Amino acid sequence: MNDQDLLRYSRHILLDDIGIEGQEKILAAHAVIIGAGGLGSAAAPYLAAAGIGKITLIDHDTVDLTNLQRQIMHNQNSVGLAKVESGKTMLQNLNPHIQVNAIQEKATAELLEQLLPNANIVLDCSDNFTTRHMVNAACVKHQVPLISGAAIKFDGQVTVIDPRQTGAPCYACLFPVDQEFNEVQCSTMGVFSPLVGIIGSIQASQALQVIMQIGEPLVGKLLLWDARSSQVDQITLHKRDDCPVCSKRQ
């Protein structure tokens, strides 16, 4: 780190749990973020500000006026632009010393196959089970930690999947691949604006903890946040012996 880096990240470096060693781990990390909407709009700026060396944003969508109620990575001038390009501009204005790779595509298994061998962490900020299961399977295959978040109406959740840890459950242990779950969308159900900021920020916090190997990340735990009551609950998760995704990895 040079003198400017020491100054920029000084409030991190002052923390005993982080220091110069922890900040250097952040600077050397590559985070892949699936989704540049509500959750991604909160998670990505905090990772950029913290100094993540490389951020890859993946989203096929463009900015719509209805997004601006909660997707704070975008603004009025972003309407009609690709979310990843709008996000890249915001992140590089926030921290011009990081690398931001914008991919305007749907996340696919083929794309993740290319990206994950060089990634340190993945944040799933998508909004559907199909993508979440696909991202989970790719992370398990490549042994890359995954921070999974979701938010709808007034309710949010976060968990950390770390395939490197023996006995750690994956997303398919929580939501089995062979079971059907009702898809809920913000466009039909609505979502409380600050909720996505809270959940996305928790995802960023968990990602930094995993990268620096500090604290107790939510591996094997599901954090639930109720924005109406500000109540936080945690549920203990268990690895399924018959999980088709992770059962072969003990």
C-alpha cells in the first residue's frame, strides 16, 4: 500500500481485527456480484469503498424508473442504461483505484465457469430460485464462498455458504433443488426501500469477514430480518446427507 492507500483505508487499519494485513487481503480480492439491483446496489458500493481490488458486476437488465425507489447505485440519469454500466460508473467514482468489470448478461453456468476459478468471493444478489441454485452449484464446484441474500416486502435473509468448510451446508440443503417454491417478485409483491440496503450491507459485511477470515460469518446459519419490528433471528442450518449438490463433498 502507498501513502494514499494508508490514508484512504486508515479507519479499517485502525481496527485490531483488520490492520494492514486485513486491508491487504481486501485489496487483493476479486468479488463477483450477481445482480446490480436492490441488494447489489447496497453491497457493491461498500465493497468498492472498502477497497476490494476487483469487482465483477453481472446483470442483464437496464435501469427503470421503478428501480430508483431502492436501487441507490443508480440515479435519474441512469434510466435506460445498463445496470452494470451505471453501477460501474458509480463504483469507480467512489473508488477510482479498484477495477470494475461490467458484464451485461444473465448469469449462466458457462459464465460462472469462466469467472469463479479467479474469484475469492461471490455475492448472490439475484431475485429468483433458478439463479440462486445455479450460483450455489457453481460455488460448491469451485470451492468459492458464497454470500446469499434475499429481500421481499418487509422481510430479508442472509446466509454464508462456504464449501471449503467440512460439513457446511449449501443453499440446496436449505431449499432442496427438487422442491418447488413460490417465486415472489418486487414488481408484484413490493419491497420496503431500506430493507434491500440493510440486507445488501450485511452481505458486504459478511463478504469482507470471509475474505479477511475474521469474526464469525453466517456459515450454517440463516439470519432473518423483519423490518417491521426490527427483529433479528437466526436459524441453524444443517448439511443434508442426500443433498445432490454438496453431499459428495464432506
